[in-house]
Amino acid sequence: MLLITCPYCGDSRDESDFTYGGEAHIKRPLDPDALTDQEWADYLFMRTNTKGYFREMWNCSSGCRRWFNAERNTVTNHFRSFYRIGEQPPVPDTEVNNG
Amino acid sequence: MTKYSIFSLLRNAVSYNENWQAAWRSPEPKAEYDVIVVGGGGHGLATAYYLAKEHGITNVAVLEKGWIGGGNTGRNTTIVRSNYLWDEAALLYEKSMKLWEGLSQELNYNVMFSQRGVFNLGHNLQDMRDIHRRVNANRLNGVDGVVMSPDEIKAKVPCIDITSKPRYPVLGASFQPRGGVARHDAVAWGYARGADAAGVDIIQNCEVTGIRREDGAVTGVETSRGFIGAKKVAVVVAGHSGVLAEMAGIRLPLESHPLQAFVSEPLKPMFDTVVMSNAVHGYMSQSDKGELVIGAGIDSYNGYGQRGSFTTIEHTMAALMELFPIVSRVRMLRQWGGIVDTCPDACPIIGKMPVKGLYMNCGWGTGGFKATPGSGWVFAHTVAQDEPHELNAAFSLERFISGALIDEHGAAGVAH
């Protein structure tokens, strides 16, 4: 069971109150018409299937119904941080997988 | 390899079963092989077995980071069926079904394949339309199947509730008589024994930590037991496919999720078939020991820890209680999780990778066990001939670029 903290509501609740949204920080193409098939495949289907700390999206579906991001270790299920959409992750890219 | 028979049983009985030969050797890895198969699960061992048997390639190593049958092969709910909707999938799983039907004899190893039939229930009108369509499609592809009414289901499964009381009442089902269950560990052990007898080296406790490449071609793998060379590396590692692909600089359309299963305390014989429900999301069969073997859907989040959340257990039990009110006081004995690599179209990727000499067989998601023999058979062909067999040509990585997906999600009556 995961205990998740919504950064908008501020309280910690059971995972059944939330909906999973998969990998975070995938950018929607700015100019979709200019994309090749390969680039479309990368955007739509290809995923970073990280073993370790992973940035992912959750929706506070039984609370404020807003999307937010989290960093969770996919092996131990330990959450390192929760942060709002539009905010930068608290741990920089270079250290994302260290510990 | 000593052949198992009634005579070998008798001979070993009189010597107090102390002289059985080990089912496979535990050799030291050689410096180089023709083919390295990464992953000693059912699919990897089947690949090695068919490389030796069908293609005469015996200088093969199977590298397993843990022990044989300790991963998803020993963690599934053992259901075998081939009633998939789309032609590509139906033909691949049916190839597997045909191999299952002769597998115990071929391997001289009892995999306890029991063709007790598989029900896929429908709970609303659209479910029933889909079931009619799928059964018709199956029959056109030579896959057996019939549509059953609630009364016909009740005759086969007396403990099921077909009244209008449940929130999602049973309106009918598809039934595949040739479907059933098999002893999952025995499949891994049987293939391991068969491959070993043909000269394949099975190396356990040997984790691959890197894939060495030169000029865009594979030259071998770094392992916890040193470098092992090979011009062809075949990766069949289920949940860890993403980790291995990253070692070769390849991105895959896969996400790894925990998938849980359960067994109950042993009960007297209750029903002798397999019941699956996509709508309420649960499936159940009864093992020869009398335990109810229960499974459901994946946990929603990505994960590599071989366990899941209680929320999913609760959801599964609620679904089964609706279908089988009789189990309400049955206690669960064990629960476990495996890591499944799910693909956006719920179909596997079996083929060549952008790096020369690298082949991957992954993305089976929640439904890989049933495909073990066929998967190994087509993958061995792909590796040996350096091109896919016609049965797995459509299951390439390129389909995500071309858009030719094989969308079995929701189409196959599967609890994906």
C-alpha cells in the first residue's frame, strides 16, 4: 500500500484515493505536423522504464482532482518528493538515480 | 540424460531414490558461445531448447540471475488458452497450444498439462457481442470455441452465481475446451532438462550487467561472473526488459508493473475448469492439491518490487465473492507478485533490435505463460535465421513506428 501526499491538499492518504498517470515530464510536441513517425512513436509509446527513483504523475482523484508529480523508488516504493505540475523536481537530473 | 519411465521409477525406488541423476548440469561459463540467451525463465529455456532441437545450434548458454523457474515462470496462475481475437495473436498462441498438446511426451517430462477448458465470462450486452465476435473469429482461425449460456455454465461450474443478484450478473461466456492449466515450474524444469541434454549450458546465479558492442554489433555480455562473448544475444527477461534494453541504448514501449496472485487453503474438489472474468476482474481455477489459484489485474503503478498493494487484493477478492459466494469464508494461504512488462497493445515484441546481433522477446505483459512453447519456438527461429518467422513477423518493434498495432487490449477477453 502506498501513502501519497497531494501537494495541493497537503495531506497523506491511501493510494486508492489516487489515479496513476505514468511517467512524468513527457513534453507534448510543439509542432505536431513536423514530427516524423519515429518521433511520434517516441512521444506516444516509448517509455523510460526506470528501476530506481522514477518521476511519475498522480491524480488526486478522490480529493482536489488535480494532477501532480512524485518521485518514487520503483523497487522499494519509497516516495522522495511530491511537487506540483509546472514546478521543477527537487532533486536535479544528475542525481535522480542516486539513492 | 536418463529417460524417465515406469522402469526408471521402479529402478530408483529399489535404491531408495538416492541415485537420480541431476536434471541438468551446472557448468562453468565458457569464454564464448554462438548464442547467449539472457533469462532462464520458461521462454528463455524454451528458446534454448528449440535452438538446439530445430536449428542444430547447441553452443548456447542460458544466463539466469537467480534460479531456474524463480521468476514469473513460478509466479503465474498457470492458465493456457489461445482464444485471441486478432489473426496475428490467435495464430501465435495457437502454435503454442499445439506444442503444449505434445509437450510432456516431447520433453519426457510431465508438465501436467490439463485441458480442462477455460471460460471467459460476459456480464453485459456488449461483452456478449464481443464474445460472439471473438468465438467466430477464433473458429475461422482454427481455434476451438463455443458460446455458452448461463445455464450451460452452471452445469459445468455448479458453484457459480448466475442469478440476477450480483451487480454484474453472468450473461454468458466463451468456452475454449482445449484450454486449461499446466504445472508452471515443470515447464521450466522440463525445458531446462531438454536443453541441457542437447548440450546447452544453463548458468544460474549469473546476472548480466552490461551488453558489450563494437561498431553497432553485439560482441558479448558483462556478467557477475565475468565477460562472456557471443555474436548473438537473445534477451528474454520479462519485467527487466527495460533495464536490459537500456544497457544497449534502446528505448522500448514497455512499463513494468507488479502482478499479484494468490492461493487458498486446500479444499475438496469444487470445480474442474478455469473461470475468467474481464469485467469484474478476477480469475480462478483449482489445483490438483485442492487450492484455489486466483489472479487478477496488475497494480496500476510501475514497480520492480515483487509484491503489490492491498488495494488490488481487496478488489480481486470482491470480484470473486460476487462470482462465487461459496468462497466467502475461504482463507488465503499465500500471496505473491511478479513483474510483468506491459505493452501498449497488450501484445509481445519478438524480433531483431536496432543493434546487430541483439534480439528481444518481451512485452508479454500478464499473458506470457500460455505462450511459453510457441514463444521459444518462434524466437529460436528468429535468432537462428536472423529474421522473424511468419508467425512473429507482425510482432516487431517497428509496429510502434508504422502504427500497425495488434490491439488485443480488451479484445481478447483477457484480464489484462
